[in-house]
Amino acid sequence: MSNNLHSPHRRLIELRIEHADLDSLIDQAEPKVALDELALRRLKKRRLALKDQISRLEASLEPPEPA
């Protein structure tokens, strides 16, 4: 059971959820300009880092295509 909690597939789901949450937060913040520019840049940087992590994890989980 504990292996299931730390599986790469579960981690991928968690990363996708966090990425979606950041997307929503950034989309809501931009029109209102409620966040300062530095905070908004940090959120966008974190979102990009999550996207990179998701891509690397997906690549490691997918079997390589035959040549």
C-alpha cells in the first residue's frame, strides 16, 4: 500500500493538479492585478518548473518507441 502512495503515476497526478491550481491562480490574478509583479513572476516560474517535471516524469514512464 505504501508503495502505491509514492508511485511515479501518483506523483504525476499530484504535479498535474498543482500545475492546474497555479494556472487557475495566475489566470485569476492577472486581470485583477491583485498580486504584485514579483509574486506573479514567481508563480509563473513555479508553473514552468512543474511543467518540466511533468514532462520528464511522463518521458520516464512511457516506453521508448521502436526505431
